Amino acid sequence: MHGPASPGWLLVALCAATGAYCLLRMRSSVEEQRRAAGGEALMGFGMAAMAVPAAVFPPPAWVWPGYAVVFGAAGLRALWAARSGRHHLHHLVGAAAMVYMAVVMAGSPAHAHGHGASGTPLLTGVLLLYFAGYVLLTGVRLIPVVAVAGGGPGTPPVPAPGGGAGSGGRAGAGWGDRPELARACRLSMAIGMLAMLLPL
């Protein structure tokens, strides 16, 4: 993408780390978890490759249509999977955003020179609103919920039911199956998507 090299490399690192974690999540014993992690790994690595500063590696012209085809196929797969769960709709929006960015970059005459691209303001705005809302909602969901036992001042908080080591909650699950880590992974990618959409 366009812009200064330092933030670009930070975005590459964030997206690549997220993609690597999603690859590890594909070892889950839950089939639905493996499928979602595969799509998210593709998204993470695709975003990392797209975020490489153009001043360092000017992409060849065939890269942008390639992105559009790959993420168009990922979007169709997410649309098909959305029949069984609506969380796949987020994957569909993410794939559509990647296709949109690839099309904008392919159509930008300045994409090889490191200048800003110009997308459709309405579509860019809708995608920015969606991902900003997703970041806020997911961030709130990551805040741990605690209940205060006894209610008096100085009383230590007690974890809410369903969590904790002795309650039969998530502690027995493998670290790759922990929903809060998967949610943090999606949050990281949504933040990265916001950073990539802003210059458009």
C-alpha cells in the first residue's frame, strides 16, 4: 500500500503474525474452527503482502488482478459458508474489501510511484464504518467480565461463570481453541483493514 515505510512495516508485521497464529489455529480439533482459521490465515497473509511499502517492493501489474481473483474466490466461499453461520458474513465483507482495494490499486495510475490511490468515497466510507464498528464491538467483547462477590469495598473480583481453571471453562481447551484469542486475531485484522482503507 502507499504511505510511509515505517507504518507499512508495522502493518506487515501485525498481519503476518495474525496469519501465522491463524495457521496454528488450523490444528484445532473442531472442524468449524479449522475452516474459519484457514480463511483468516489467507486474509492475514494477503493483507501483509498488500501492506508491503511500494517504495521497497513495487508490485508487478499482475499482482492486483491476482489479489482480486483470490479474494473473490474467498468471498464466494464465505458466502457459501454463511448458510451455516452468520459469522462467515464478516469473512465475506473482509474478502470484498480486499477485492475492492486490489481493484483500486490496479486502476490507480500512480500505484507504482507510491502516491495515494483514490477509491469510491461512498464504498470506502461504508467499509471504514463497518470495520470501525467491528473493532469497537470486538474490543468491548474482549473486556473480561467479572462479578464482585459480597459487593463490599475491597472484596476481590471473582471471575464470571464459565471461565477459570476450576470451573470447567476455557482453561481446559487448547490455546488454539480459545475464543478470546480468535477474537483478538480478528480484531487485529480489522484494525489492519482500517489502516489499509484510510489512504483510499
